[in-house]
Amino acid sequence: MIRHVVKIIAGFCLLIVFSAGLLSSSAQALEFRQLTSPKGIKLWFVKDTNLPIIQMRFLWRGGAANFDPGLIRFLSTMLDEGAGDLDAKTFQTRKEDYGIKLSFSAEKDNFSGSLRTLTKHKDEAFSLLGLAVNNPRFDIAPLERMRQALMAGHRSSASNSGTIASETWWQNALEGHAYATPMRGTPEATQKINSSMLRKAHQQLFAQDNLIISVVGDIEEADLLSQVDEIFAELPLKNSLQPIKPFTFSDENLVSVEFPGPQTEIIFGHIGIPFDDPDYYTAIVVNHILGGGGFSARLMTEIREKRGLVYSVYSYMDEVGSLPVWMGRMATGHKNVDEALSILRTELQHMREDGPTEIELENAKNYIIGSYALGFDSGRKIASKMLTAQFFDLPPSHFEKRNNYIKAVTLEDAKRVARRLLKPDQLIITAVGQKNTSE
């Protein structure tokens, strides 16, 4: 099993030091530290003094699926629109004056934030973050301004075939489940959201027991721990989120949505293999060969290169909460939908029955291993990698071991997992576009 909880050595810090060649031939050794602040806040930290910059990523488990439609998306727009004794204009002016980048984002299963600042402005940056996290104001004027922006987003989404396809796929695949509800909610729901609802959601979600933090940059460890306590230690110890109900996948294979436009947007997928499954990394390799490897992938070769039916087609693996999915998408002319889908199903069946070739397997493994270092070439990327690892309960040593998992995949493994992963007869498809009236 890949997933397991990291143990804090001596209750304070575990150092994982990588050689420079592991992540990048030009990078300094990365020292991943697991820290615990004096008040008990846990975080991961990489000290980097190459540039006078600090990058912090933070996340709360629990997201849009735990709340009424659109509420958490609305909340993500309001935290830096005034906090503490600073109204929205003053808060935004402070950010601009000091060159501070602070943002928040909502997903179905998490709520995250990002802070980027010059080291010399760290006190001001951490002060603003602390206000936003602990004392958002939810004043009427910025609330109404954000409501209008969100309503404009609803109008834009209603005319975007890609958005419609994605939202329809989830609604079809998980009918009635919280994960099926669009994160943006509905225009009607957005109109009803008020400051009391936002304040209650903030109180339910923001706590210490569901908090994850990663920091990269030019700051001393003791100073960082003190700042982290100032920002996060006053949050409630436990969140008050309602648990997400179990899910079941729909047996509705194809849903078509009539929509004007030059092409039909197609999203396809079915249940996948979870991140903590022993077969996960083999599935990553199989998917790369099938649809994740750009122009070298089978789907791209068969559907675009040989037949010119699409500009792009790709597949990927994802996990929302406890829900693993294998998904993909493509867009094609209305007259070509049936042919494109037929080839898609054929290629899935071929991969399921025969698996990849030895050459395909070695090429995929070499690419996946070789490209991994690109995820560590900036403080922002490193902070994001650390956040993701913590989200999936992985230890820092995972970064060192990950390529070994890929390297260990054999042809027999790939063929076995292809049969397990791919389910052409259970494929859920959403097609959004004009009907083919030429027949």
C-alpha cells in the first residue's frame, strides 16, 4: 500500500534529503522537513534561499460537495474582500502595495489557498493571510460585487460547451450525489447566498484537524513556526463538516445535449483505480500509452493522426474525495461523432485485451520518469507537490520512491492492470453539440 501516515520523529522534524541528480541536475539538494509548531500546527517546509521569496500553499479537506450548491465557490471569492479592521479596498491596496499574491480556490473535495511574497514583506503578508483566514468581514458591498461576477460566470458557463459537457457528465455519472453538483451551483442558488450563510460555512470548514500546509522559501524555521501559529492556531481544533454519502455510478452510457456550435464536445469515463491502490502507478503507465502521452498515445494516433477526426483527444486519472475516475475528452465535427466514439471504444478494447507492447511500455516509463523533475523546478511547484502528498497521506520519501514505482512496472503488470482499469462496456459518455442532420 502506498498510503500511510507520516510519523513525526521526536515530535518535531523529519528531514528527507535528496541528491541533486534525483530531481534536477542543476538544482540544489531539497530538504523536505516535517514540522510541528509550538501550538501543534503541522506543516511541510523546504528552505530555499536562492531567491528572497516565500511560497505558502494551504488546504482544508472538505469542499463544495459538503455544502449547498455554489456556497463554497462564493466563499473563495470573499476572504480577501475585507478582513478584520480592513475593508475590501484597504485590504486589496495593502496586497498591491507590497506585491503580495494571495488567492483562494474551491474544489469539490477541498478548499485551498496560496500566498506568495517577498521575504522582506513577509510580516505584512502573513498578517493579511491571518486576517483573511480568521476574520473575513463579508461586507455587503463586496458581497454584491462578487455575486455579480459569479452571475456573469454563470452566463459564460451556459454558453460554453466544454463546461456543459463536464457538468453533465458528473450529473449523469453520479446522479443525485453531492459530487454531481456543479461547484458553481446555479444562478438561483447564487442569488440566495448571504453573509450569514458564508460566515457559517467558514466556521464549519476552517479548522485545524483538516488543515494541510506546505511552505517553500527564504525564511528561518523558527520564524515560520511562529508565523504559522499566529495565522492558524486560533482556528477550532475540529471541523463540523457533514460526511459525504457513498456513491454509485450510473448505468446510463450516453447522454447527448443539443447545443449550437461548430463541434461536439465529448467527455468519456468510468470508475478508476484509487491513489492508494498497489496498481495505481501501473495504471498511470497504461493510461499514458492509451491517452495521456500526447502525440505518442494510441487515441491520438488512431483518432487524429490516421483519420483527422479531432484536434486533440486525451485521457487521465483523477480522484475526487474517495472517488477514483478514469476520464478523457475530445471534440469533433457533428458528422464524425459516431465514428470517433467507435474508434475510442475499439482502442479501449484492444488495450484491455492485449495490453501495451514492450516498446510502448519502455517509452512510457522513460517519459514519465524523465519528466518528473519538471514538477520541482520552482518554489510554487514544490509547494504544490508537498500539498498533494499530504492530501493523499504520503510521506516525503514518496518523492524519492515514486520513479522506482514506475520503473518496476513490467509488461505482465501493464497487461493485467489494463484489463482491470479499462471497461469499454461501462463507459459513460456525454456529447454536447448539434445533431447530425445529414442522415
